[in-house]
Amino acid sequence: MSLSPRAELLLKALIERYIADGQPVGSRTLARQAGLDLSPATVRNVMADLEEMGLIRSPHTSAGRVPTEKGYRLFVDSLLKVQPLDTIELRRLQDELDFHQNPQQLIESASHMLSDVSRLAGIVMVPRRDEQTSLRQIEFVPLSGGRILVILVTQDGQVHNRIVVPERDYSASELTQAANCFNETYAGRAMSDVRHALLAEMQQASDDMQRILTMAVSMARQAFAPGAEGSDALVVHGESNLMDFPELGDVRRLRRLFDAFNAKRDLLHLLDRSMRAGGIKIFIGSESGHEVLTECSVVTAPFSVEGQIVGTLGVIGPTRMAYQQVIPIVDITARLLSSALSLTDRGTRLES
């Protein structure tokens, strides 16, 4: 979209002012914000052109204008000047990530850090380490209501808990037998190999399998399923920060947004998309493809271990978030987490 230098300057000034205070911007205020010696009438004419192009709109309750998704997109792609983090802020981020932490602690720290520094919601998708991590053992623990706690322990010391609901009740002795049988078959194999083996085993006729292994494979398959109950594939911190923004303060909207944080499915799908694309990604409003995020923007960046992308982190906030500040925070955090995880991974391999 081609805009005159004057129109670009006024659009940039309008969006920056709206991001700062969340109030519709009038022509007089915009003229002062832009630092231009223009009459209010001239500014109104330019604003009318910008509105006709779909870059700004006029709320019914005000004579001022606010940006549209299209306006934000043009601003982010063409007009935004990203501010590098100052030395103090950068040192704070570096100090937050203790390179001596284990991977799960690093991920928790990164999510906290994103939330604290941006004052928005920080999200981190747990690394996909299937091809690098092997299964050490599995345990089945009976719970009330016929449920079973499946405890997965990997060779790098990480513990993952999943709750499954089998088709029938099993005794403690049966669960112990199942775990022993499963471990004899799959311990020491890569997690990705275990997943593929589970699918193959369950697709075969069960007549040639021991009854107890069939049961163990069935429960383990549920535990390995994407989005299984107890899944810790996504770490979220700072959801309450979003309550500070009036445009997100509607109780129904907040409830739907918090439900999305709890369910995690839509967020995982979005982060998975951004991980496959690589690089900094910015989803504004409906660009996310999820209705619950239509009033939000999501800024993401992938992180890696030894140069291989294993996950994604980011920030969720209103569409009027301070992009020039949030983008470098997300970018630097992804780089720091990549370095920390690579050092942890290298140390783990050296110890083993």
C-alpha cells in the first residue's frame, strides 16, 4: 500500500499515541503528536483518506480514530522502528536465566521473564526433544475414580506426568506387571521410536501380544497422545496482566481468553505454526486464525538446541501492545533460552 510521507507520519503518530493511552486520537492531538505545522482541517482530510483505505476507524462514541488490524499490520511491517534493549534490561534478562537450571526450570524462567518484562502474558512451548531423548522407565499408579497416573521418566532426568482413564479398572499388581513388561520392551529407545512403536503395536492384532503388554501399550498410547490430560507442552505466565487493558476487560472476553490459556490447544496450534515458519512472527487480531484472539496480538520466536529448532516462545497482549519494545524482548529471550538449553544439553551428554 502506497502512502504519502505525510500520511505515513500521521498514521505512525496516531498508532503510537493510541498504543500509549488507548484513547481515540483526534485531529488536534494528532497534529501535535506528529510535530507537524498542519491545520486541523488538513489532518482531518488525511485521516479521512486513511479511514477510506481501511487503516483506521472511528468508534461510534468518539470523533477520534483508532487503528484497524490492517493499520497495525502496515505499521509493524513498514513504519515500526524496533528499539534495542538497553544494557540494564539486557543484563536483567541474562540474569533471569540461570544456565545451571534443568530444561524445565529454564522454560518456566523464560515464561516468567517474558511476562515480567513485557507486562503481558508470556508463553513457552516445551521443546520437542523426542528424537534426542530416550525413555528410561514408565510407571502406572492407580488413582481414585478408575484413573491411572502414568509417570514417564526420560534419560535426561525429566519427569512427565499424565492421567489416563482406561476402559476397565486394574489392580496395583496388574499395573506393576504392565510397567515392568513395558520397560523391558521400550526402555532405552528414543521417545519418537516409542511413539511410532505404540501406534504400530496397537494397529496389529492383539492375539500375538501378551495381555498385560497390550494393556500397558494402550495406557501409554493415551499418555503419549497430543493434548493428553496433564500435558505440560505449554507454559503460560502473566495472564492477569491482560486485565489491565480496558479493551480486554470485558468479563466474557476475559473468561474465553483464560479458558484458551487453560485448554492450551489453540495456543499450541498457533505456536506450532510459528515454529515451522521460523523467525519472529507477529499475529495481529484475526490473523491468528482463532476467534478468542481477535482482540489480541501474539509475538513469537523459535528457540533451538545445538542449532536445531525445538520450540517457540512469545508474548500475548492487546493489539495495541508496544511492538517496538515487545519484539526485541521476545527475540533476545529466544536467543538466551537457546544458549542456556544448548549448554544444559551439552552438559547432560558429557555427564552421561
